[in-house]
Amino acid sequence: MTDMWMMRFVLFLVLTVLPVPLRAESSRVSSLLIEAETGRVLFSENATEKRYPASLTKMMTLYLVFDALEKGEIQMDQLLTVSKKAASMPRSRMGLKENTTISIENVVFAMISRSANDAAVVIAEGLAGSEALFADKMTRVARELGMKNTRFKNASGLHNKDQVTTAQDMAILSMALIQHFPEYYKLFSVRGFRYGKRYYGNHNLVARFYKGGDGLKTGYVDASGYHVVGSAVRDGKRLIGVVMGRNSVRERDRHIFKLLDSGFAALKNKASTIDTLTNAPFFTPMKEEKTGASEAEYREMKIAAQKLSENLDRISSIEQSLQTEQNTNVVKHAIIDWGKKK
């Protein structure tokens, strides 16, 4: 009887307990592609299911910073003091030291290019007195914008089980940044910035390498996987893509590039975009190549990208970045007021 009970127990584990991580792994994947001018959904995969936002959270942090700048409540050259909490934040970080100061301008660039957690805490405490109060405001503003399934608990995106969002809500936030702060939105296209003796390249390859790409943000924590929100303009048409929950940087970037490529191709051919994207071979499960040749090729690509990064525009100020546009056809007019959509 004991052996029979043990066999049943092992079978129970195999059939129920062990598959759970696999289901959790697959369920964290989301994708969304929208045509910005019309708000038309071109592709959607689990777009309304809740996910941990990781550093996509900083998009809302930056939204509040841009709002305060536009209202004249703060200035770019204003200095903020680094608290003990900010200085103790884990990476990705700038390595800011307690009781030193940093300008709001450098905080903005640190969040966009470096995705710096310490910079996010500095601005949250500087604007609201504490990160908790700032996060409360982030959630209130999210509701005002129509982000019904988003709740923020911090300014950086470090994992918190109660901090959630959706691919749809991230698209709404992207539209709000583009529409409400067109001048400041340009900063997302910065290829990097210099702080002290170091140069930090933008983590978002859509902004740095994709044709017509001009933002927005990447994110990662163990619980969420790898995220990216990217926007690009070609032939006067803007697309916004959201990719969440991928297993690696490589997989995430391949998905967002292909998502945007497929969308622009469908628009150009005037095809039924949803059918075109859904039936595209790309959207079958992707497998990482294991051959020595592909790994070698990937290493070469990384080295080439790093060298290119080192030789890119060494932008070190807001003024320089505002003068830098990767595409002369960037749409600058307001597109959709997502805040009024139901």
C-alpha cells in the first residue's frame, strides 16, 4: 500500500505541481500593435491580461516629470539631493551617492537611457516627498488616462506583486506621452548620454537602430521577463508596438522589430492587417538557434552594435537631443486623446 500511495503521489506531482511554472511562463507573454493615427489595433495577443511592468513603469514616472516641467513646477537645471534610499537601489543604476546632487536633466536621461532605478527614486522623492506618495499619484494619473488595469507601487519598476499593467495600458501611456508632450517625447530617441566620465547608450534598440524608430522603453525583472515598447514612423504613419514577457533580450528585440516590420508592410500593401500579422510565420513559437554559426553571428552582431554605440552621437544635453531626429517625417501633431476613450 505504501508503494502504491507513493506512486500516486509522484504522479500527482507530475500532473499538477510540475506544469505550473510552464503555464506561468507562457501566460506572461503579451503583444500589441496599434496604428497611432486611428487607434486601430493591428495585432493583439493577451493585450488586456495583467503583467508586471518592470521598468516600463518609468514611462509613467517620466510622464509626471514632463507634466511638472511643462507647468513650470520644476526646471531642468534644478538639483535634487540623493537620499539614502535612492543610493541603495539595485541595478540598473547610476551609482549615485547619498547626499550628493543630480540635475533633473540628468535624471531624465538616466531613466531613458540607463533605466536607472536610483534616478527614479530621486525624482519621485523630489516631486512628492516620498516614493510611496509619488506612486499613488502615478496610479491616479493612469486612471485619468484610461489605464484601467494598471496600478503602481513604486517609480522604478522593481518587482512588487501589486504593481501591474497590461500591454493595452502601455499603448495608452505611449500615446499620452506622444500627444501631451511632443517636445519632451523626442528625448526618447536619444541614442545615449554622458554622465561624468561614462557614456550610457540607450537600452531601447528601436530608438537606436530601427528605421523611423524614436522611442520608447525597455524593462525586465525575473517575474515579468523582457519587455519593450517601441514606436516608429514611416511614410507619415506611426505604429506603436508592445512586447511583454519574452525570455531574452534577443527574443524581445526580434519580436518588436518583426512586429513593426509586419505592420508597416501590411499598411503599405493595404492588406487586412490583423489577418496579415496573425498568419505571419513570425508569430509561431520562436526557437533560439543552437548552432555554432548562429551563436557566432550573434556575438558578432553584439560586438558591432557595441562599437556603433561608442561612435554614435555623444549627446549630453536636452538642447542637443531636441535637435536630433532620426526621421524627418516624425509626426508632431496630436494624434488621439486616449484619455477620453472608454
